[in-house]
Amino acid sequence: MNSLGGDGNFVVHKTGNAFSGLAIDQAHEQHNAMVKGQAGARGLTQDPTSLRRFTVAGPEVGFILSKFEDSQPLSQLMKHHEQYPYFQRRFLENCVAVKESFTHFGNPFLEQGPELLALDTRVVTIQKSVETLVFEAKEKKRTEVGLNSFKTDVQLFSRLFIVARERDLNLDTFFEHENHKFPPAISNASGMLRTGKKCDLMEKLETLSTTEIVFNNSCDAIVYDGAAVVQMIRPAKSKTFEGYFSADLKPFVESTVRKASCSRIDVVWDLYLPGSLKAQERDSRGCGVRRNVVPNGALPQDWSDFVLNDKNKSELFRFLARRFIDDYSGAKVVTNTGDIVHSSDPELTSLEGKTINMEEADNRILLHVKDCVEHGAKVVVIRSSDTDVLVISISYFHHLQLTGLQELWFLTGVGPKRRYIPVHEIANNLGEEKSEALRGFHAYTGCDTTAYFAGAGKGKKTCFNTWSQNPEFTPAFLTLAKPVVAELDDTTNQLLEAFVCRLCDQTSETRKAAIVRRDLFIPPSSSSLQQKALRSVYQAGHVWQACQTRGSRSRHQVAQNRQNPPHPAGTALDCDHKPPSPSAWGWQSTDRGWKPVWTAESFIWEELAVLSRCGCKTRCSTLRCVCKKSGVPCTLQCTTCKGICENKRY
């Protein structure tokens, strides 16, 4: 036995290699697997004929396969897979990649950050995965759930309407209630705010300027919307974040500055505050892969996915702001890193070192424009692609004009769509009152935090045409544009309701939404419109109220200041502007964030709260009939009688 074991005769040798022996039972299983192939031998024991065929032919098939293997060159059979060139090349590439990661990013064991990230890509693992390390099943799509809920609400509305009509209830009162869980006219199938195309308003506003006005490629300052520029200029020539600044972003800025011959540029970046309305709106777009932003870090392949993540954008904006301060010589630079303003020349601005907690760059851009004007700028260009920024610029132009601004241009688009929009010309054509009211109009007819109106012909252009043809609605929009302390007055709510009625039916003189709802089934109820107005005044009157000075000045005082300008350091800007909580302005806080308050009234009219319908197979003549017992007539909603019985209305 010792000699048998020592010679290795207790195993099966398939090759001449000393360490290639297999145990006998393992060799037997391998032989069976070779014979069975991919189809297997399932059911052989239940079929005697197949079992005999396999028993006879199996060894012969194995013998043929072994002869085929023996015909192959031994040099190929005796090599381990790690000895082949392709494996060695791949191993070398991996070693070089690890070395480069250590060279670029430093020793990973000295990393002090709380996030778990990959060495070579700097991709940060989602915190939820780090904490649980459990793969959860994907939830059912929200849109699918919302669509089913929406269909249910439509069926409920149909039942309610039929019951109200058959039982001689007041239909006007019926239409004063939404009779839906959320208003279809201003919400989507998921019960969220209905979205739309706000860029249509930009196109409409452009038509208010004359074609003869052309930018002469000369200005005193350019204010950049940093987030919009990052969205426009995607990495093309670079592979790292440092390369993105030097090869893509910096040349883009330099080309505009060089043509305009300006001496100052302001680059304004967004802040991303948790728990805000904008944070919730951004979450609805999705959250991209978290990636650590360092100068020599590799750029992500999917730039759109990268900029979906708020932490990615915050790190990127801080990095780009520092690079503009340190390495841009084409003009003096004013920018913000987080909520603190910095500049390459502290004498250039009154904002140096100030903390501005405004979340959106839309508001802060106007503060920078105002600072430019107060330091001698007469012609200023805003570089952005956001309709909100254009609306705010037009709305505040007359205020900025009092401080010395002569021309304000809005540069938008890239390539053949690149164009200068004369903000000053549009504001002058609209007039001072309507320019300021434009802010309230834009918020009420739909922006990122307020709902758009549903239906064809209810877009921004139609809304603006309706307003232009009916100037009596201007005071209502002007009220929305101001920081209202208490609730809106009845006059404003009635004007806004009349505007929606006119929007739905241009020929009607009706000013009550319930009447139009009865005829067209279109607009929201009066209570829903009041909540929408509250959300609009919060956005237009509180969030976008950013460009005011502390204290008011008369036109006479402004004229005196033009002749004897005050010292720049003595000019007070409203840098501490902070909007109130949204909870009193058409929003409610929940465990899943801010949700819109659709109506202050009950969703369903109290008279219809109990939907009695019977299933009688008789004539509904006794109190066994649920409808007769409740004291109401049967209707079409009844299962069998369909209202044609003894308990009918007449």
C-alpha cells in the first residue's frame, strides 16, 4: 500500500505533469460531465432504453474526446493561465494604475475623509450602501403608482358628479371642491407639481426688444452664472479636473472677456442647502454617482450624471472658484467659495469677505450686478441660460437704473444660438410697474417651485398674451412680487382667479373658477388657486427679493448720489436676505420633505362624503335598499337598478 500511495497510483493522471492527478471519484465525475455535455443526463434512469444507450456509448464518447485532447501540443496544455501574455499584460496595467493612483492622490491610508471611495476613479460609495451593505429590491416606479392613483381619482370624480346630478345637489357647490386627492389642473400623475417649459417665456420676452439694438462688444463687467456655465461647457479636451479648468472653462471665459474688453468678471455659484424646496426639486431629477473632486482626479465619463449630485457640484464649484482667484489674469475676479465672497482685488468690491446664505445664484447674480454698478460700471452683461435669471434681471432693472446702470445685457446660448438680449430695452418697453410684476407673473404661471397649468394652450406664451390683453391683472402679479407679511387679500385672490378663468376661456367674462369648472372641467378650485398664490408669493416676493438696499431712497436722493457718489464702502447691500419658512406659504413639512398644500377645504364635498349605492335585485321599495334607507334616490352608480326603480328621483 505504501508503494502504491508513494507512486501516486491512487489517483488518475490525465497528463504527464506530476501535480495534475485527480482523485478517482473526481475523475469519474469529470468523465461523466464530458460525456453528458451541456444538455446533461436528466431522465436517463427513468427510461431504460436511454440508460442502456448511455451505458454503451458513454465510454466510447469519452475515449474519442480524450484522443482529441491528446492530439493537442503539450506546450499548450502544460502552461498555467497566468503564464500567457494577455494575463501578464493585464496584470502589469493594473499595477501601473495602482501606482498612478498613489502618485496622484497620495497614500490612501492617510485619507481622513468620512466617505468610502475607490482609489483609481475617486467614485464615492453611496452612504446607504456603506451603512447597510444590503441590496434592496427596486421600488415600483413612482410614475406607475401615481398613474394608477390618478385613474382611481378620475373614477371617483365621475361617481361624485353623477351622484350630485342625480340627487339634485347644487353643482356650483360641487365644483367649489376639487373632488380629487390633488388638483389635476396643476399636478401630475404622481401628485407632484406639474412641470412645463419656462424657456417659452424667454422667447416671448425677446420679441419685446427691437431688432435694431445690437451689443457693441463693449462692457464694464460680466457676471457669470457659474452652474449654468458648467452645464453648458462640458469636458472636451481634458481628462482631469485641473485640465477641465485650464483647457475648457478658462478659454471659454477668456473669449467672452477679450471680445467685450471688460476689466471685471463675477462668477457666482449656487449653494446646496439641505431641506430646502430647491433641494427637493433637485432630488426629483435623480442623484448621480458621488465622486471625489481633486485637481488631478479623473473626470467622469458621464458628465450629466456627475452634476446631478449636490456634493459633486459643491466640491467642483469650490475648486473652480479657487482656480479663478489664483490663476486668472484676464480681468479682476469676484467669486464665492461656498457662502463667502472672495476677490482677486479687495478694493474692487464691497462684497469681499461677506457671508451670503442665498441658496440660488439667481438672487446673488443681481447683488453682484448691483455691486458692479456701485463701483462705476455702466454696462453689465449677465452670462446665463436660466429664464429665472432673465425674469429677475428685467424685474429689477429700473431699481438698478436708479443707481447708475445704463445698459444690462443677457448673454445666453452657445454656438449658432448664442445671442445678447437687451434687458434694459425689454424693461423700458414693459414699464416699471409691469417689469416688477413680471416676477409675480412668472412664479404664478409656473417655475421650479410652483406648478404649471395643464392642457394645450396653457403654456407661458398663452399666459403672457392673456396678461398683455388684460392689463387689469397687473396689480395682482405686482402683489405677488412683494414680500407679503400676512395672507393675500381677497382682491388679489379674486383677480388671480379671474385671470385663470380668462386663460381657460378667452371669450368668457366669468370670474369664478367654479363656474368655469362646471362648463369646461379645467381650472383648479378657488381654494387650490389660493394655495398656489401663496406658493407664488413665497417664490417671487420672498425668495427672489434679493436686490433691495437696506432702507429706501427717493429719486431725488438718487439724483444727488449720481452727482456726488457715496464711497463704495458705505453702500449697504442686503446680503443677509433670508426667506421665511415655506410652511406658511402653501407648503407642509413631512417625513419625505416638503409637500404642497393643495387646498384648505375638504377634498370632497361633505354632502357626497357617503357614496350610498345599492345592489338590490328587486324594485328598491323597502328599507333593505341602502339608498332608500339613507334617504337618497338611487343613481346610475347603483349596481343593478341603475336608478330605474321605485326609489328614483321623480
